[in-house]
Amino acid sequence: MKSKTKIHFEKNAGTYIAYVLAFLTIAAFVAFVVLAQTEEFRIVGYEAYSSLILEGIGNTIYVSIIALLGSLVLGFLLYLMSISKIKYFKALDDVFTEIIYGTPLLVLIIITTFLISPAFVDQINRTWTGIIALVVYMGPYMKNVYKSAFSSISEEQYMAMDLFGFTPYQRYRYIIIPQVIRILMPPMMNNFSLIIKGSALLNVLSYNELYYTVVVAQSKTFAFIEGYVLMWVLYLIITIPLSQLTKYIERKWSL
């Protein structure tokens, strides 16, 4: 009989081989598409704008982190409203969620910047209005993450906590928070990837993020297709590690 270690190795080896073959298939497809172009592929022209594009990458990550933190706060407030015994709060949460679900992010960014913000502030910082729009847009999605996380704690666990006389601190410190964080992390990281990709729409505000910097470089090099390919690769470089980190967390915490 085969040992468990050998079976485990064979299973993992098969998985790795499958991933390598899948990667080579996609790489071959991309190479074929590039080589099949009738015009010269002029990606080298973007080297002169590498510092500008790097700045755009940094700004993209910066606004995405702020938007993530803000949406975590807003999502938690919406979650509290959704479970509130006050009917007005529950109704307000439902109406707000339906409005956001039915609004494209680009439209929300423009309305927040040019319609809502001027009603409250005379001098508008468009970067912050864009971030606020991202926070508002992701808030209901983060609320759903909190719902899934807190619903994982069964009634039996609450009964057991009552039976053993846990204090509120002990409940949250040793039972509730560890379980909530374990379930919260993977979808939160997925939402972070959505925020990163959604931040590309801040280019309508002339914010110096990744999409905008590549577009600026395109206007100088006139290598438009190459610019979009470069943009695509750079977004993948940012988002794929997040996706892999999410899968790692899921595997680690499911044990």
C-alpha cells in the first residue's frame, strides 16, 4: 500500500503539472496573438514613462487601501442597521443598498464629485470625492461579508457561552472575533481586488492612478494597443498575488 505522504505528493504533483500546462497554454496564446500582429509591437517606448507609471501604481494602491478601510467601516454600520430593531434603520439600509446595486460605479463617481459634493463643500478635492464614491459603492458588498461572517456563529455556540458564563469580552475575544475574521478575510480580499480595478474609473477625475498614467503615456507614444497590454499586465501583477493570498488564507484557516 502506498503511504499517505506518497499519495499526498502524487496528488500535489498532478496539480502543479496541471497549473504549469495551463500557464503554458495561456502564454502560447498570448505569444501567438502578439506575433500575429501586422504592425510592430512598440512596448519599448513606455520605458521613458516608467517613473510616471510607477507613481500611478503607488497611487492606485494608496486609494484602494483607503477605500477598503472606509468600506469596512461603512459596511459594518450598514450591517448594524440591517439587524437593528428600529424599522427606520432597516428600511434605510434596504433603500440605500438597492440604490447602490442599481448604480454603475462610473456614474456614482461623477454624481458624487460634480453634484453631491458641491452641495456641502465649496472647494472640492476630486481625489477624495472619488475615494468616497468607492467607499459608498463597496459599502453594501462589505455588509454582505459581515452578514456571512456573523451568521456562521450558530445558536448552539451562543447557548454554550451562556452556559459557561462567558463575559461579553470573553465571547468576542475567544469565540466570535476569531471565527468572524476567519470567514471575513477571503471575501474582503476579493473586494479589495474589485476596489483596485474600480479605481481605474478615477481617471475621469484626472487622478494620477495607473490607468490615467498609462493613458498619458499613450498620448505621447501613440502606441495605444501596447499601452492597454501594459496596463493589463500591471493590473494582473497587483491583483493575482491578492487572489493567491486569498486562496492561501482559505486553505490555512479551513484546517
